[in-house]
Amino acid sequence: MAYKVPTHCKDCSVNNACFQHLTAEELNEVATEKGCSVFKKGQVIMAEGSKPSGVFCINRGKVKYTRLGSEGRDHIIRLGKEGDLIGYRSVLANESLSASIVTLEETHTCFIPKSLLFDFIKENNGFSLSLMQQACHDLGESGKMITNLAQKNVRQRLAEVLLMLNAKFGANEEGHLNVKLSREEYANMVGTATETLIRLLSDFKQEGLIESKVKMIRLLQPNKLAAIAQLNDF
Amino acid sequence: MAYKVPTHCKDCSVNNACFQHLTAEELNEVATEKGCSVFKKGQVIMAEGSKPSGVFCINRGKVKYTRLGSEGRDHIIRLGKEGDLIGYRSVLANESLSASIVTLEETHTCFIPKSLLFDFIKENNGFSLSLMQQACHDLGESGKMITNLAQKNVRQRLAEVLLMLNAKFGANEEGHLNVKLSREEYANMVGTATETLIRLLSDFKQEGLIESKVKMIRLLQPNKLAAIAQLNDF
DNA sequence: CGCGTATTTGATAAGGCTCAAACGGTGTGG
DNA sequence: CCACACCGTTTGAGCCTTATCAAATACGCG
């Protein structure tokens, strides 16, 4: 499972905001110390409750952050894609993971050990600040999600999730959302039962807001979706 | 409204985790540059959407972070008390405030300008790391709240909110929760209608789980509340 | 092609929201 | 000191949204 990807960090195509603050020398350190892995679809990269010994940088692929609720049901609290750091929250707060991180498709990662990460934080202010900004930004997003769950109904939340997916992953040449999720995963993002989600998706289809063929969803009228979601900002 | 509190930071009774990493000299800087204010109950310290030019440190008092939802209803996403930093998320992420910060009682604060904060971040690794840990910890708490809202019913969430208040603010000598909130504020924390909240509170009262006289709530059986809330960890 | 899983549809029930009205405490002015 | 008005709280009734259970259908994989 563990292997070295051919690319050196400085040639890496993905652009992580934090790593852009590292010097050539520091990037060399990463390239030397990092371990690389490939995960197949559906694999658990990190398990809820464990304490990771470092962070992963996603080189290719997509992941979901999923928390197990008390009724044995999952809830997806965030998604990650190329360039995102995985598990940084837990490592920096020195807390155990509050969610499992599971791949949505084949995913290539580079592992950066905790010690190296903390070295950079101590020595490189730009890196440190960038990481902090990441955390604070994510905290803001979480706040939005909290209000949405507390105040919006399922229809509004679904519209918002669709727009969020579009903003984060974009669409391919045919206009389909660039991420494949099962109906259950959609339901776990929206916070509803799978059956309810399916009914609302077909409502949206009938209203001409989206097109959907099983795993392929195309947004036809994003502005109308935004109106449904009651978005003030997007 | 703005005045200097008599205490120098190094004598300040409140212990903010970040400030403990500052040197005597740096604390002097804070004491020199900070501005202090007193806010009466119900005053808005910072308004949602604005961009603060620094952070407040709470010297005395309690605040709520409240977001205005699309239906004109508030949702309380967090509470703050003595020693907490206000507005750090927005300042560090360089984003506008995602919530208004409103006092729950008379509150004394010290204002620390953005520039000074960033100086410390650049020069003092302990401070910087501590701030980062704060942000990452809060991010974890937000994640918990998201799962709770998505998966738990109102009764479970109310039990959890009561326990959270007890953990954060404790109880006075008579066993009453050390924070005064209206029924509407409780509802806005739980994410439900005021009427529903009132009904559930009186259910809890009938079941002997709590005592309540308007603004005074006493938890009688916290372990039973924890069972209702389905807490894995508390 | 056949099995297992994911998706879809239907029927029913419950949880929670909304509207309406009554009640209670508190502060103000006479 | 009392009467009144206002606001927060409480209770009731009906309805709507959403969850749950059950069953049918479609899809993907070996």
C-alpha cells in the first residue's frame, strides 16, 4: 500500500495553500520524509477516535469526513479533494479524530509526519499563518452548516448541498457534477432519510432544476436552486 | 463606553491559554495598546458581516454568538465567558464575521488590535500554536454540533445543551446553572421553536430531571440527561 | 443470467411547527 | 399603592414535514 510517488513536492501539481509558503529546502525535507499511499474507493484513511501521527496531503482523489451518530447512522460533515490536508485539525488540537476519513474514489496521498509539521509551524510563519487561516476558514464554514441544519428544511438544505458540490468540485464537460455520491451519501450530507432525499431529488428533476441519471447529476438552474436554498452569499 | 480597567494584563485574573505564552515584555505591550470597554446586557459587541479590527478578550461576563437565519430567526452557535477571545476566527481568517456577538450580562472586555495580534503570531511560537489549537478545538466542537443537529431529536439536543451549559458555566451554591438565558435563547441554541422547548423543559421537570423557576435551572440527574442525550463522551 | 445491493415508490405515523389564546410577572404612571 | 400595559412564558389544537416500514424495481457485478 505504501509507495513513493514519482513526483517531488516542488513539482506537485496540486497547490496546497500552506505548502506554498515553504522554502525549497523545506520542500526537500518533505519530499524526503513523506510516505505515499494509494487508497481504493471506500477505504478508511483515518478512523474516528484514533490519534493520527501526521497529516495526509491529497495528491489525487476525493474523501468524505464522516461521523458515526448514536443511532449507528453516519453523517458527512465535510468533503476533501486534491490539495486538501487531511487530519490537520486533530493533529494540531492534539485531540483524537472526530470523524473518519473515507475515500470516495481512488485516492493518492502523501503522509507528512507530525514532527515535521510542527517544525514548519515553529520555523516558518507564513506556513503557520496559512494553516491557521485554513482552520479559521473551516470553522466559519462549520458555523454556516450549523445554522442551516438548525433552521432550514430538507428541501432548502438539499439545494444548498448541490450548490456546494458544484462550487467545490465543479462540473465536467457534460455538465455533470464532478463527484460521485450514492443517494445514501447525499442523505448523510443533507441530514435526512434516504427515502426523503430521493423524493426531493425527483421533485427537483420534475421542476426542471436538475437532471439526474443515478450517480450523474447536472444542475440546470443554479440560480433557482440558490433561491430555494435562501442563500445570502454564494 | 471605552475606559481603562485598572488591572495590568499580567495581574489579570482571567487565564487565557494563549496569553500565558506571552513574555512579560509582550504583556506590557498589550497593557499599553489595549482599549477596554464595558457592555451592558444585550449589547452587540460585534455585528455579523462586519470585519473587526482586532479581538476582544473577555475580562468579566458572558456572550452569545448568534447568526441570523433566512427566516429572520436567530441561531446561537456558541457561548463565551471570562478568558475567551472574541472574534479571533474572523480576524485570523481575514473574513467578515459569521455571527454577531451579543452580551448575556454586563461584560467587561479588553480590545487587542489586529496588528499586535499578528506581531505575536509572528514572533511567539507558543502563542501562535496555542491560538491554532484553540481554533482546531473549536472546529471539533462545531463538528459535534453538526452531527447532533443532523441526527438527534429535540429532546436529545435539549439534554445535551443543558449538560454543555453545566460543563461550561457550572452551577452556583444553590445548584443553579451559572448562566441566565430566556426560553427563546434556549430554543435558539437547541434549534427548535420556543413553544416546543418549553414543553420539553416541563417534561424534564415532571420526570424529575431538572428544577426550573423561570431563569433558574438546576440539573437534578445529569447522568439521566446524558443517557437521553446519547452522549458517548462528556 | 442470477444474485445482492441500491434506488424508487407507497402508505402510515409521529415529531415538531404554527397559530391562537391565556397566564404571569414587572415596571410605569396615576 | 393600585391599575394598567407590556413582554415573556405557558398551554391547546391542528397541520405539515419528515421518518419509518414495507415492497417493488433497477442496476451492477461475478
